[in-house]
Amino acid sequence: MRLTTLKIEGDDDIVRLRMTGQETARICGFAKFAETRIVTALLELGRNLVQHGGGGRLTLSLDADGPRVLLSAEAADQGPGIPDVEAWLNGSAPVAGDRPGLGLGLRGVHRMADRFDIETGPEGTRVAVGFCTPLTPGALAETARAVGEALAGMRRADPAAMLAQQNRELLDALEERDLLMAEVHHRTKNNLALVSGLMRLSRSGARSEETRDVLRDLELRVKAITALHDRLQRASTADRTPLVPLLRDVAEQARAAFSTADLEVSVVVTGEAPPIKGNAATDIALAAGELLTNACKHAFEGRSQGRIHLSVRREDGMLKLVVSDDGRGLTEGMERPERSDSLGWRMIRTMVQKHGGFVRTSSTEGLTVELGFGEAHLGLETELKA
């Protein structure tokens, strides 16, 4: 039963670990000497995380082990690992760069703990230890609740520490989200490359010239999408990205993807904007791409030609992106697109809200969609004042 997880990166975290360990051991009913032994072991684990693992996490839990209840601690890091760990634990091999904490290190933890397990390698080290408590399994749930309340009270008594912990948890969540997004983009790139390869193989084996031409056309479009995906990824990691060239790339990709023998779509991009933060530029480009895609798919039904104009300008503290087409527009009774529950429009609304903006649509000759993004959110207001 997990009690708490602490992120250990520096001296302040070691102090918090000491207080947490003392309170937890006290509530679990350990005698004073045993409490000191447990806290000493926890501090050694914490210092090992900082000194040798580059930081990590330490989790405290209460676990039933037959008739016993163990106070367990697991310390995990992503450091370089411990070479020849068995020789080191029995005292016959030193650890390169070892710096003493309380003069005990993991060897001391190994001796003090009632249960000790270690896994180590180039990907990191995990140390799990356990201390036999005087508790019975029947008291496990009530003790865990008491520890939780006590630790929550400690956090409330130190608002600064509680705020710092909440901020770190938020940063951890954002970091995890960024890693997941990076994985999605990596898989997307690989899938696009696979699709392109399959088209190339199919084209080489096709007997009909018409089939080869269609597959060549599709392969070129997939390659265009791949190139744009790479451009967006590079833009998202840049400190500053020129917006208008990025929008021109998005427009060209949309034009190439939807122009066919039966429909020729032209896209014109005008306006000026200074370079903006990479993530913001990517958000705007994604929103623009969605609007262009919608226009290409729905505006020119039954026609052989269509024209889309994308413009960007700064006005009234906002960066305004306008996408207008000369298509059929909105007919009477049609749902307003900005209220659509489609994935594309939800994404557009999210991008706009994220950057303190608005969405406006009008339909006279064709459809016009205006997106506003707050300059302060894009980092442009500070640049202008400077």
C-alpha cells in the first residue's frame, strides 16, 4: 500500500525525506533506536540518488508479508548503474567516484534492512528495502491512513514546501506529456516512411501506367506531408520560428494534397509577422492547416477550381490569422463551424484558448475564418516594447 513518493534531487529534498521518514516510522510503532536506523537508511538511499543517480524518486509503502507488515522503501534512478554490484556489496570492490554520506552507503543499508533487493544496469538502479514493523496485517489499512493524514498535515504546515511540491508535480506531468507527444511524432514519422515505401514497391510492380501514375502521385503527397511534419517538429523545438514561411509550407502541402485532375486549388499566403516562440508557431501552423484542409474538402464541391487566401497581421494586441475561400460558403440551416464538435474544430478552439485568442466566422462570398492569438501569449508584446 503506497504511502508517498518523493522526488529527490537536492539537499532540500533530503531534509524533507528525513522528516517524512521520522513521522512514518513513528506512526508505524518503531522504537526510537529502530526509527533512527530506518531514517539513516532512507537518508543513505536519498543521498545515493543525488550523488550517483543524478536524482530520482523514493517511494514509501506498507506491505503485508505473510504474518508480517513491512515498511518498504524503493529508490529508483536513471544513472549509469553500479558495476559488479555483488562484489561491491560484500566489500571487495569500490565504486568509482564514491563519496561517503553518513559513512555507510548502500553497504550499510544492506546490513540494516530486513529485506534488500537491488537491480542495476546502464539504464539505472532500483534499490528496494524493507523493515519489519510491529504491526499486524489487520492494522495495515488504518496505519496507512494515519500516515497519509500526518504527511498531509506536514505539507499544510509548510505552504511554501507544499507549493513547491505541487509545481514539481505539474512540471513532471508536463514532461511526461512532452515525452508522449515526442513518441507519437516519432511513430507518425515512421508510419509515413512505411506508407511511402509500400507505395514505391506497389508502383514498381504495377502493370498499368495509369496505376503507376496514381501511386506516384500519392507517394509524392505522402512525402510532402512527411517533409511538413519534419518542419513542424523542428519549429516546435526552436526558440524563435519565422511564422510566414512556415505557413507557406503548410499551404503548399494542403494545395498539393487536395489538387487533382478534377480540382485545381490555389492557396495564396500574404502578410508579415516577426519570429515567435517555436511551440506557438507550431500551434498556429496546425490550426491553419486544419482550416485549409476543411476548405479544400468542403468549399469547392462540384467545381474544377478553387482559391484560398491565408493572411496574417498584427492588430490591437493580437496576431490575426484569416483563412478565406471563394467556395460555396454556409447555406441556410448549416451548423456554424466554430461550434462544431469535430476533432479538427476542437483542436482549433484549444489552440486559440491556449494563446488567449478568439474564433470568428463569416459567410458572404465563401467562408472566412478569423483566428486571434494574444501577442502576450506569443511573446510578441515584450518584443514590441523592447
